Amino acid sequence: MTALKVAVAGASGRMGKMLIEAISNADDMVLAGALDVAGSTAIGTDAGAFLGKPAGVLIESDLAKALADADFLIDFTRPEGTLKHLDYCAAHGIKMIIGTTGFDDAGKAAIAAAGQQTAIVFAPNMSVGVNVTLKLLEMAAKSFAEGYDIEIIEAHHRHKVDAPSGTALKMGEVIADALGHDLKEVGVFAREGVTGERDPSSIGFATIRGGDIVGDHTVLFAGIGERVEISHKSSSRVTYAHGSLRAARFLNDKATGLFDMYDVLGLNNH
């Protein structure tokens, strides 16, 4: 079997390094490119130097150089950067695994459109465990449709720039869809002052930022006399890396199309 040629965006960041290490440990993959923002002190250095074993791949800021030998790009950066990478990948038939969060509707539409030119897995969380949790939430929401208040509590490290997290929003979307609602109409993202009684159809969000928390998510279904909590806690970003590699393998025989981790894991109902 020919090794999958994978490039990594944000190569000098925490997630980028985790991805590079996972690729270096995978028998069926090879690091084919490393990308970072212009001006980064990592530009021109070996992408595997932090592992103590050079990868023979230099970190580049130029897309054409960084992706010249790549068939896949794994991207966990920022929306504006990912969308630039998306245009290039769509034009050159490079498949993408997008774990970036914080896209607006226009950004999501651009990703969907690019799926007509190349194959993309786009998910706010690449963790296998999180995606199984999403499926459990879909089932739970249907059972707790009446008489239960739904609250989503998420915690991340102090460096995370968007809130609520993409995973928390995805949890809200899954629950809202299961209940026949639109999260944009029922989501409550801030409470302060005299808020009045809770709207029973609302889905509340609470955000915590601090320290080095990798990612904790809890959905609370609170009824009268009982409450059910469904939680997922990440202790390492390695789960996101392994899920991303699994997504790349899934895309190997796909030419075009937009997929998510439900597709990768076979969790879709159809």
C-alpha cells in the first residue's frame, strides 16, 4: 500500500505538533508538507525537529511549496487561514481534513462549495469519543423532549479564542435537530441580571476558560426529581490527531464530497 502523503497546517502549534507526531508514528502515512503563517520563527526549520528525528520536511509559509507533494491537508488553524488553504486545495485537488472552529455561515458555505471540487471531512471535533457522544446526545434528546431542561457546559484552556467551543455548538445543533428546533432560535449564550424564568424550549450554554484544560463538555438534562449528565473529557489532543488520521484514510478513495465524522465512523442513520 502506498503511504498517504499528508501535510499539516499550523505546523509549529500545539495541535500541529501532535498531528506531525501521529503521522510519523503511522505505518500508512508520511509527512509531505508543513505550513505555518508568514513571520513565524518556525519557517524554514524541519517540521520534525521537536521530535528529535528530522522529518526532512521544512515548514513553509508559501502554499505552493508546502503542498507541492501533498495529497491531504489537515487543518486546525483559524477560519481566515483555513479558507485561504481551502481555495488552494479545491483548485489543486488536495483533500482536506478541517478541524478548525469558529466559521460563520459564509465560511461553512465556502467549505460546502469546495466539496464539489475535492473531498473534505469537516468536523468541529475529530475525536472518536466526542462523535460517539454526539450520537448518544441525539438519542437522549428524543427521550428527554418533554419536562427536561437542557444545558451545555464546556471548559477549555486559557488560549482558546472562540466561545462557545465548536464542539459545544455541535452538541447544541445535534440536540436541537433531534427536537425539531433551530439552535439559532433556541440557544441562550449569556445570562445576566433579571432574566426571567427559563424558557423550557431553550438550550443554555456556559463557557469556562482556564489553565491547560484540553476540552471538557457536559450536557445536563435536568428534570423534576432527576438529572442526567452526558460528559466527554479530553486529557490529550492526541484523540483529535488520531481521529484526523482516520478521516484521511476515509477520504483516500473519495474524489469529491463533504463529509463529517459520522460518515468516517459509520454513525449516520442511512
